[in-house]
Amino acid sequence: MNIRRFFKRWAKSREPRLLVWGIPALVGLAVWLAFGIYLLAGKPWQTQAHYTRIAAAALAAKDFETARIASQRLLALGVEPRRKYLFDLALALGGLGRGKEAVSLLGNIAPDDKPGYLPAHLFVAQTLLVKTNATPVEMRIAETHLKHAIALDPNSPAANELLGRLYVRSGRWELAEKHLRVIVSAKPEISLLLAAVYRARGDNLVARNWAERAGKYHRDKVQASKLDLPSDRLAWADAMAMTEDYATASLILEAGWQQFGNQAYLQPLGEVCALWLKSIAQTRPGDLASQITLIERGLECAPQNETLLRHLIRLTHLEGPEAAAARHTLKRMLAEGKAAATLHFALGVDAWQQGHPEEALKHLELAYAAAPLLPQVANNMAMILTVGNKPDLPRALMIIESVLQKFPQDPVFRQTRGEILVRSGRSQAAIADLEYALPRLASKRATHAALAEAYRAVGLRDLATEHERMAKTDR
């Protein structure tokens, strides 16, 4: 039978509507046939390259399902590097929440007992080291994986840096130096960490040399850019502080704050002020003017800096034969218009110590009016006086009371007064403050703990037990 005549007869006997509906299926069949022919006729390396690109792009975009499929296709091809494709598959499975399968794969390509696939060893170590509460066992596991990575590539920048930082973290300075020296020429920013290592080892001259090298490297980067480079500016300031050039370190951070308004510079600026203050207190103990200036600027930037707060406590606790001279210096500086808020605060607390409450309150009112951040400073100072090695509960209570006279509804300040009252044995009064603060605070753990202590003291044990439980579970 003629084929052409056969198809004519077949077409006349078909329902046209059904034929049209069947077109998508025919098109789909044609596409699959074409794809099969492509796979059979195409070169394997082209297929491998195609799926490799897909897997890399999908992992970068966190499209883990696509990355999983592409990695499995690569493994099905049976091509090398098989360990890389297993590693990509492990990353994809981890991203999909299939942790057990990911860990099993990582165990195969990065075993604990021998070197395997270098990027997988690095990944396991990094995962452990980024944990803020890594246990000693986890630290040892991370160290083992990094040693395997070093065995695979002794010059690996990532492995040497991570291992060096791990040894810094555990205080093994000689081992840290060994690994950091391997990479410092390729990564000049490591100079600052090396300086810290040598200083910890007591080699201050070499530490200074490395700090100067780090300072030059980061200074050049900052000065060559019109953009804000916080990590480099902070490292530059750290390097200058390590050489004890606190004035330059302060100027570096002040310039960054003034030019870019980046709040990342404030806390470090407070820390530089604290270091500078300690240096002046040791070398020029009589220079109260400089010390007070640094305390004020430092606490403006970092109200919770404990070093600055402890110096402020000393300033407000003037005793001994030098007390009269120091008090005179504070009053002279205030008359000259210097550091008004801090001086009023110091003189107010000192007046209270001397038994002059009216004078004390006047000074404290002026202090809080002059500096919006000073109430937070006073609150932090009161807490240090409450929980320190030598608690001074009466003075702590006086300070927080002066703050609450101006801000009676602030839950943070009420919480502080509550804790002071608990430690002073005034549990009934403390409960009122703590119960007021509890629903208004973001972090409630300390409040629950204080309430547990207060309720136990007044004999309400069931409530005390409940607050103890919540102190363990709440943030």
C-alpha cells in the first residue's frame, strides 16, 4: 500500500478536534526525542560543564533544590572531580534542611581520621569555629580538620589563617605565629593579628613593628578611597592603639564618625579613650583635666564601657589627703566650662558622699540636663556598684534614685533599682519595681532571676520557683 495514500485515508477517518488536542503531546514527545538525541550525540565534557555551571550558580543564589539536582546529575555521569560534586550535594542538602544526609556525605569526603577533600575540611572547621559557644571538643574537631587541610596544601591561605586564629583563641602563641607567618606576605592584614600574638608573647619590639606595618597597610587603603571602609579604618586605629599612639587612634575614629556618621566607630572610640585614660592615670596621675575629658568623650560613645565607668566611680569617691585638691580641680574645670555634664555628675555624687544631699541633687539635675546619655551612664555605674567585688549599695541606690527622679517610668532604670533593693534586703519594695519593668523589657532573664530571689525572701516559694524556671527559658 502506498504510504501517502495510507496517511490520507487515516487522516480522513480521524476526528479533527481530537487531532488538535493531541498536538501538545506530539510536541512534547518531539522535544524529549531531541533531548535524547542531544545527550547521545553531545560530548560528555559539554554536559559536565553545563551542570557544573548550573550547580555553582544555584549554590550562589541559594537555590538549593536546583543545586541538588545538578550535583546528582554530575555524580550520575561518573566524572571527576567526584568529591567536589559530593561536597556541592552536601551543601545543597544542608540548605534544604536535610542535615543528616549532608553530615553523612561530609563524613565521607572529610573524615576525622585522615585527609580528604580540602574545601570540605575547611567547611566543617568554619562551621564549628563561627559558633560563639563552641565546646572544647568542637574546637579539637575543628583543629583536626584544619590539620588535614594543611596536610593537603601546606600553603593554603584559608587553612593557615583559620588554624592561626584558632591557636590565638586558645592562647597557643607559638603555633599561631607559625601559621600566620606563612600567609602574612599574601595577606598583609594579618600583620595586626601577628602583632597581637607577639605582644602576648612579651616581645613588644617585634609586636610594635608588625603593628606599624598593619597601620601603614590599612592607612593607605583608607586614604586611597573616597568611600567608607570601616574594617580598614578600625584596623588602622587598632594598630595605632597597639603602638600606644592613642591620640592618632582617636583622630582616625573621630574622622570616620564625623565624615560618614557610621556608628560602628563609636564603641571602638570609647575603648581607645579607656586605653588612653589608663595610660594617663599611670604616667600622669595628677592630670585630672585630661582624665575627665577622656571619661566624658568615651562615655558619650560607649556608655557601658566598664573601664571608663570604674574611673568615674573613683572620681566620685574622693578620699584621703588628695581629695580636697582633686575636688578643687573639678570645680575649677567646671567654672572654665569644661566637661560640664561629667563634672556635675562627679561633684553631685561626691556631695552626697560628704552628706550634702541638696547640693548633690542640684549637681545631678544639671548633669542630666546637660547630657542626654548621662542617665544611661549613671544606670550602668549603679549596676557596677551593685555587683562588683566591693558592692556599694547605698551609693548605687542614690545614683539610680537621682535618675528616676527625672525618668520615673523608664523600665530599665526601675529594673536597676529593683535589683539594688533585692541586694539591700528590701525585697518587698524591689518586687514593685521588678514587676513594673518585667512586661516592658525586651530581655527578661535578669528580671525573672531578681524576682525569684525577692519572692523567696518574702516567703512566696511557688512564685519564686516559677520565676527561676522562666529565668532559664526566657531571653
